[in-house]
Amino acid sequence: MRRAGTQAEWYTAVGSRMSRQGGSAHRPGAVEARVRELIFQVLPPSTQPIGDADLLTEHGMDSVTATQLSCMLAESFDLLLSPAIALEYPTLQSLSNRIVQLVTAEGRRQAG
């Protein structure tokens, strides 16, 4: 079964744009979009949309996909992350917010 095409394709397009934009890719909205894209890449295909407050485990997240997601997030944002970050921040909203915090803090450290 194929993912909801328009939503998954939109997140893929946003991620591709982010990688070409460089510095603007670390704006909160762009970070959130990239986190969503990566979540859609690791979760099993579904016809159900993932709401911001939905538990990712209800959409198929398990320890294996959480570890995969952690590696993808770490690579995408050049961060050191716990393999369990997706389980520690179990919703799309909480995980996105945490990555935004980490990216913003890292940017401040590098600028300072």
C-alpha cells in the first residue's frame, strides 16, 4: 500500500529544497518540515495522516525505526543524538520541537 501521496511527496519536496538552501534550512519551519519528511521515510506506509500530537508508536514506530530515525536526524542536522530520541519525544510535535531547540542551540554555540 502506498503512502498518502500528496503529503509524503510534499515533505520530500521540502526536504530537497532545504538541502539546496543551506543556512535557511535551520529556520524552525524548515527544521519541522525536514523532521516530518524523515518520519514519513521510516514509518510503514499508511493512509492515515499523522497528527502533530499523535504518538508515533501508533503509526508503526518501534525501536528499530526509532534508531533509524535518530541516525537520519543526526546526519541531516549534524547533531549527536540518542538512538532513543524518537521514543523520548514520542509525537511529531515534541520531536520537531526538540530538534529545533538543538539546532538553534548549536547555531548559537557556533556563532558565539
